[in-house]
Amino acid sequence: MALKKEHDLHKRRFGRNMGVGLLLGSFVVLVLALTMVKVTSSGFQFPQTQGTQD
């Protein structure tokens, strides 16, 4: 049992932090998925270098 009752502000802040965390996680998954789709597509080629550097 907690020594002090949790303040309402902490509950709201926790909910907001969970929302931001879920949005950030979904953005990372979206970028990863788009990258994987682009790399594994049949038309993907690495860019050609324009010259040789010595």
C-alpha cells in the first residue's frame, strides 16, 4: 500500500506519456516497415557512384 494517495495529476500525466510512447513506437514500426518494403522490392538498386575517388 502506498504511503500517499496518488494525485490526479500523476494519473493524467501517465496517460499522456503512454499515448506519446505508443505514437512514437508506431512511428518507428511504420518507418521500419516502409524501409523493409523498399529494400525487398524487386526494383531496388543501390545508387551508382558518379566517379571514383582516389
